[in-house]
Amino acid sequence: TTALTAAMVFLSTPGRAQSSNPVTAALQASLERSSQNMVSAAEKMPADKYSFQPTAGSQTFGALVLHIGNSNRGVCHWLTGAPAAPKNDLTSNSPKAQLVDSLKGSFDYCNSVLKNFNDSRLNSMVPFYGGRTVSAAALVLALSGDWDDHYSQQAAYLRANGMLPPTAHHGQP
């Protein structure tokens, strides 16, 4: 019965359906989760706290939001080979609404171009920072890892300002 119970849990877990592109499906799930969390965090931080930086050498919250959006546009472009997303002329001091809209747009761009990506491309070589090339598989891991890293930064900035990050509410508004 233990094996049967384990099999039932495994098969009933969302996202466990057979997929011919399991890595791409996992990346898309990470994209959905990360988009919700990071946009919510950016919206939650008050506009007057976008200049907050926990230490003198740290990015401001506004710079972090700008960086996430710009990184999304570049990495999703490299990964998929899709036409580059339009560049923005925002700075870390741009108004909160513009930075949040840019962040949302970056996730929309990734979502759009990843629809044409699949696991058969994981062995292909793609551009990376510093003029290097890496496998698409390595870039998938880096992208998902960056989303987690950047969200943890946003969460720490929110907590330093007395606010709970979106994932800490346990279903509470």
C-alpha cells in the first residue's frame, strides 16, 4: 500500500503529467510563480522606499526591479533567439509605476517567447554574459536561479522595511 500511495501522490501532483518537454514545462512553471511573486513584491514596496538600500554597497530597491526586468528581456532573448524586446530608457530613479510596468512587461515578453522554446534546444549554444556562450540548458538553470535569487532580495528589502513578502502571507491578503 505504501507504493500505491506514493504512486497516487506522484500522479496527482500538479505538473506531473507526461510532457515531451519536461524542462521547458518546469521553466514555464517557474516563470509563472516568479512573475507573480516579483511583481507583487514590486507593487507592495511603497514608492518612497524604492530608494531604500540595506547597505551602502547594495542596489536600491528601484535598481533591483529595473535589473530584474532588463535581465529577463536579455536572457529570454538569448535563450529563445526571438527578436529582442524593446529597450527602455528607465533608470533606478524612474517612478515606481514605470518600473513596475517594465517588470511586468519583461515577464510578459519571457512568457511570449518561451512558448516557442522546447527541450530539443537544450543542447544548443546560446549567448551569455561577458560575450561567452553556454548551453541553453545552463541558461535555463541560470534564469530560474536568478528569479529565486532576485525574489529573495526583494523579500529581504521588504522585511527590512517592516513588510512581509508576498510568499510569507500563507494565504492572507
